[in-house]
Amino acid sequence: MGSTGPIDPAWKVVPKGKQCLLIWRIENMKVVAVPRDQFGNFYKGDAYIIYATSEARMRKGRFETNIHFWLGQECSQDEEGAAAIKTVELDDYLGGGPVQHRETQGHESQQFLSYFKCVKYSNGGVASGFKHVDRTIRPGLYQVKGKHSVRVTEITNIAWENMNEGDAFILDVGKIVFVWIGIEANRTEKIKAAEIGRGMRDDRGNSACVIVNSTEEETMSDQEKQLFNSHLRLDQKAVKAASEVPPDTEVLDRVAGAQIKLYLCKDDNGTLTIKEVKNGKLHRKDLDPDDSFIVDNGEAGVWVWCGRKSSQIEKNEAMRNAKGFAKRKNYSDNISIKRVFDGSEPALFRQLFTWPPDRLPGQPTDKQKRRGSRTVQARFDAATLHSEREMAADTQMVDDGSGTVRIWRIENFELKPLDMKYFGQFYGGDCYVILYTYLVNGSENYIIYFWLGLKSSQDEQGSAALWSVNIDDQYGGKPVQIRVVQGKEPPHFMAMFGGKMMIFKGGKAGWTKGEDDEDGRKDGTYLMQVRGTSELNTKAVQVDCRGASLNSNDSFVLFTKTTVYVWVGKGCTGDEKEMAKHIANMSKREPVLVPEGQEKQNFWDAIGGKEDYVSEKVLSEDSEYPPRLFQASNASGRFVVEEIYNFNQQDLVIDDVVLLDAGHTIFVWIGEGANKEEKDTSVKTALEYIKTDPKGRDEDTPVVRIKQGYEPPTFTGFFGVWDKDMWSKGKTFEELCKEVGESNTGIELVTESSLQNGEASFSNVAKHPYELLKDKKTEEEGLPKGVDPSKKEIYLNEEEFQTNFGLAYSDFLSLPAWKQQSKKKSLGLF
């Protein structure tokens, strides 16, 4: 419920229940709305409040709502306090549901950065008694830094010593915008700097943009070099090496589950006490709605959770208490601090816990979720799935599995081809390599699965991985490689075998008796547990042949030398029963159906006697894992990840290795420009990511390795609109440079002072009354001699300019070019 106290008029514009982005700045301790065309531009001396809701992040049918208060590195304590207080007011007005975030300049969360194409930090601050903002365009130096989320920071002094070879810089001198590219600047920085420089030029309408690489400054024209040299003398060039400055991205330490700690925050008659109550893996039930808690995730961030019945003082003081907690723990002043409310927890918070999934009307039951929430009952072709990528991503199917299959078993570290009659039969003590070929619009596509039995040796597993790489090379790198651990087979893997996939204990060498044995087993009696609802998602796994192995939630097939029994638990669906019969039909003997509770003695004799078994309903252990994208690296010697929010295809930068966490699967996407070490260690990196999941992720979660340009629909479906030609038609940095150069207008050099934003030109020309300039274009029409008809406004004196335009000439120059032209037209000066 919202606040019943006085409501700040600024909050009344917030559209509840709708997607939007709103920003306010603290001015004289009040909140003032920031114009939309200034979104992403922050002054170092100010504090801001950002309200954001996203349709992409919904829970229980509601938008996920976030309130960030951002603190510039030069903002005052009073402004910081005002921002924190006003954030609580807005939160209270919205009923306490939003997640609160404390953001500091240069250390913003990736979620914050995702709201803007780039973030720009400008010197100064609002005229509030603490700082004064001078909006006159004057020479300035800006650093462009970042790999996914680019930050543009204004440097206080224009000097070589403030530049380095690892980033891109923009030298803005009014009529010319120089984009200087460090030798080791990454691709994103180069392109973003060029785009920003071009944008600054276009906004002014009378500027040029010049792009120059480090060490190539002498290639500029004489006029360009003259101007550049007047601000950065080339004979004094001395920039830092890339290794001398902080890394390009703010990375986040991935803290293992054992290091996470939970603290109880208790308001005891006005005195707040904090007590550690648990460390290690956390569960939703650890959070009591009567209290508030701090979740300490180390330098990765501090969360405050407020229960529904916690005291008002605990809720109001949550952020301040968390900041004090972080200070006592000696964490960085810039550590991420977030406050969440009971019932409105975002996915990032829930993923620190074992968190039971929400149940909404129409959602599958626990049993359905345990077997997979999406059941594919009908056959379909690959072309359909490639046009329905969301379905492909949801079902993890590139087609119905009816393509061409070749299988090898690892034997003495070599590949031994498997006879087709044994396709679908796997042994837990062995490893296999499967090459799957399927057609999409007449073009061959490939998947290489390497399947690792739980009882196989490390040497065999290593051989399977090496042979997968070898086959990949034979096909020119086109195949998608997928590591599959026994028991974690993805849907498409099972679909290849048409509902007849069987996993036996041990290794094949220990089972095979001879070709004359119908089942190829030493003993004709064995028990298979069957799970699946169609030929596309069914597998049978051998379990101990005894009554205790039965489970009311599943169906089983008991093979003997004389009879095949199909035992059907009371919790099975009709589809599951049919798939058990499908497995049983692999034998030549007619199966005998045995419903649970109707067993005859011959069945119990065959299974080894009647025993107690699991007969109660099995609860789902699934937890919510919404898709998440990460740029990952362990180059620093410790595993670090940077999450990319609201991701799309453009976030797959070609010189990166990227992890897509899809919950059931971890995808490793390898860009063409990724270095050799990143490529070689990509799967190892993914496995380390799984191991360091705070929730304790199953270490056998499938890992899929994908190369740029060969993405299957099971991957692309997570990215919304997918442009299959993006890699080929995306502009390179060199193409962008050429485009910028061709679109430059001529450069007019007068004096250095005339290039500081045109003020010298304005002051040095002869002045004329407004009436002599209005609506006149030629001398014949009465235009004074020597007046440039395209720049009539500069011939007004300061007073007349202010009177007619309603602002100073310097402020006029800061307007976008189209606004300048519009004002000139309205005054007859165009």
C-alpha cells in the first residue's frame, strides 16, 4: 500500500504498472525531472534518482520495478542524503515493492548501465550552493571505456598524461571533434567513440569529426594537426601503457555458496542489532517475514531483505544499515547495495537461494516440471524450428531428431564405430562421440555430442573431448559441440533415438556375451526405469533389479529370459505408460502390463521379492533460472563474470567468449576474434561457473559450445530478434571511419579562439539591429554588406540575441542543430 503522508508532486508522473524510465536530479534538496534527451548524461557533482520498470523482467504478472539513487564522485553529503531520503519516499509511494539500488559513479551495476546506450560523466554539478554548472561548450577531453557497457568520462585537464593506449578518447574543441584511438583499445570502444564523435558533430551542424589512431597523428592534414597540436602537443606525447590503468570492465567476483552469509537485523526498542544466523547455501525458508535480513555476498554485493511484517524503522533504515554493515566489513565504498521487499524479490536475489518456483494459474504441476515443462508430442521439421526460435529455445530442439546419426565409442582412446543396431544403447562406464547431421533449407548443419558415462575414466572423457575437436576441425569448425553427462541429456539428444534410448550400468565390455544373445547381456534379467512422454523425450535407465527400486511416480520395464513386464506406477500418465511399452517392444517377447497394486507373484519372484519402495508424490526440486548472459574471464587468476542485462544479439561481441545460462544448459558462445587461450579454456570456464553458483548448481549441467555464425535455434531463441546476417553486414571500425570522413563538412580554421565554440566569431563580427537582419537573404533585399545569410544570428549583439532567442548565445550553441535551425526560422533569421 502506498504512502498516506504528503506526496512529492514529482512522483505523480510515475505511471504505475507500466514500463517506463524516469530520472530526477537533486536540486536544492528537491527532485527535478531530467529531460529525456539528457538521459545517460550525469554530472559528477550531482545526485540522481532513476525509476525503471521492464517488461522483460516480470514476476507473478507484474513488472519488476527498480529505484536507483546515483551518486557522483563530487556530490555533497547533503545531496547524497537527500537522494536516499527521496528514494525511500518514492518507494513508499509505490507500496514498498521496488528494489532499491545504491549506485556510485564509475561502479554502477550492469542493470543500471543497461538502461542507456552509453553513460557520460560531465564535470560540475547543478547550481545548488555546492556546485555550479557551466553549460558553455568549451574544449574538453573524454575517455571512452568499456566492453559491453560503455562509460564516457570527462577528464578535468586536457593532457597526454591523462590518456592511455588501452582506451579511446574524444578531444572536443567545438568545430572539430577528434576521436583518438589507443593501440590496445577494444573493438567496442573504437566503434562507440567513433559513433559518439559523429553524434557530437551532427548535433552541432557546423563541426567536423576526425578519427586518428595512436602513432598516426602525423597523417592528419596540416589544419587538423595544427588544431590538435594546440591542445595536445605532439612533440610532448607521453601516454600510459594499457597495463598501467584499471581493466576495461567492472567485473564481479563470483562468490561460492559456502562464502555467502545471512544476518538477522532486529529492531529492539529502537536499537538495531545484527547477528549472523547462517553461512553456506541458503534457502527461501531461512527468511522470516517478521524480520529483516542482510545477505552478505562479499564484494559481489550486499542485499537487504525486508519481511512483510518487519518494523517500519527496519524498512526505512535498510539501506543506511546495509551501508554501515559494508563499512564495518571493510568493503569498498562503491560496493553494490540493494534492498528488496518480501514478495518482490528479483531473479538476481532469488538465485542466491534455493527458491521454490512461483505457481501461477495454468502452469505445469510439480510432476510435469520434474519431467520438463514443455512436452513436444508431434513431429516437426528443422525449418519450422528455425523460424520459431522461441520454441526451439524453450524445447531445446533443433529438429525432431530424424537426421543422420553416426556414433563412435571410445575404446583404448580411439574411436570405434558403433553398429546401427546398437544406436541408443549407452553404458555408464564408457564414453561416446555422436555426429548429428540435419538439413535446414537444403543446407547441412552439424552437432557433435560427446557423452560421458558417470563411471567412465578421466582418460576416456578426455579422449572423447579431443576426438570431438578433431571431428569439428574435419568439418571446418561448422559443428556445434555439446558436452553431455550421463543423466543430463538434453531433449534433442534423446530425440535422436526415437524413444528407445537406454543407459546400462558398467561398460559394454562387461556386458557383451555374444551376438547370439538376444539382448547382448550376461544375464537376461534387468530392470529399466523409464521417463518420458513421447519418442522425443524418453530414455530408460538401468536400476538395481529389486522391488525397492520401484517408484509410484514412474514406469519400469523388467526384462527376463522368458517374459517382459511393464510396471506402471499410480502417478504415471497415459503417455508415460505408452513410452514404457515402447521400450518393452524392443524385445521380441510380448510385454505383460502390470499396474501398481495388481502385481502377481510371478512378477515379485522375477524382481527378487516384494520390498518397500517410494510410493508418495515426489516434490519438484526445480528452482527458477531465468536466462542470463555473462562475459566471463579468469585471466586475472580468479574467476570473474560481468552480467549483461536485457541482452540481445548485439551483446555477442566478436572478440569475446560469452556464457548464456539457460538454467537447464550452459551455452558457451565463441566469437571469431576471441583469443586462443579463451577458446581453449571456454568449456573449463563454463564448468567453473557452474561450480561457483551460490545455489549449488548440479555440476553435471550440460555445457554447449557454439561458434559465431553457427548458432542453433536452441540458442538464438533466447535473444529475441535474431539477424542471421549480422556478422557479415555489421560495420567494421575501418568502414565507420571511412563513413565519418566522407560525411564531414569542410573545416574552416580561423584562430584557436574561434574554435572554442564560435564565441570569438560571435564577438568579432560587426553587429547589426535585428530588424535589418530579419527576413533578408541578400544585399538587394537590404541585408547589410558582409553578413553571411546562413549565420545571421552571430551579427546580433548580446542583448538583442538574449531578447529574441530567450537564451545566451553560448547556450544556443549547446542545442541540437535541428533546434537551432527551428529557432532561427521562427525569428526570420534562417
